[in-house]
Amino acid sequence: MHPTTKTPFLIGLTLTGLGCFMPWLQEGDFLFHWTYGIRLFPTIEDNGGLLVLFLTLVLAIFIFKPPIYITNPRKWTVALSVILMLDTVLHYIDWIFTLSNNKGIVGAPMIQIGLIMVLLGSITILITSVLYDRKQ
């Protein structure tokens, strides 16, 4: 793979990986609660970020150093990036349904930077993997 092709992959993987550990939602008005994708302190908590992080790590392996027993890593990269994108979209749909159920309530859940970073990273990975697969 050419180094200029790896740059968008690296940007998408970094955005997605870092977004897993940042806040995804904020609920409440005066005493608010942050929902993280993966929370490590003070307690370990997973709100869907572990699957995103696992898919990101597997994609990084397939992009930068594919195993020798995988015959066509480009197809696997496209398939895994589609799965990652679907998981991210499901998190957004869950947020939209929660927001619509709490319509008019002060302190309804609001989206935060972590979920935005995961979405942007997933889109970058998906577009780059599809373009790279079509190119070759």
C-alpha cells in the first residue's frame, strides 16, 4: 500500500480510537452525567466503545500488517469498515431515539465530542477503504 493511502487510514483510526475514550453523551442540567464510550476511572464501564475499539484495532492490523493467511485483506478491510460504520450509526440512532423520548425535558442527552470523533473516523475509514478497493 502506498504511503499516501495510509495517511487517511491513520487519521480515521486515530479519530476512532481516541473517540472511544472521550465523552459520548451528556445528560442533566445542573448536576450532569457524562457517558463515555469506554470509561477507565473510577470504575471500568463500557457503553459500546469496546466493540468500536476492537474493530479499530483489527482494521489497523489489516491495513498496516495483514496476516499471511488472509487472501484478500482489502475486501476484509471494506467489510470491517462497513461493520464499524453500522455500529456507529446505531449509536447515533440510539441517541436520536433517546432525545425524541425526552423532548422538552431540560437536561436531555446531548451528543459530545467522542461520538463525533468516532463518526468522522468511521466515515474516513469507510471512504478510504472503498476507494482503495476500487482502485486495485
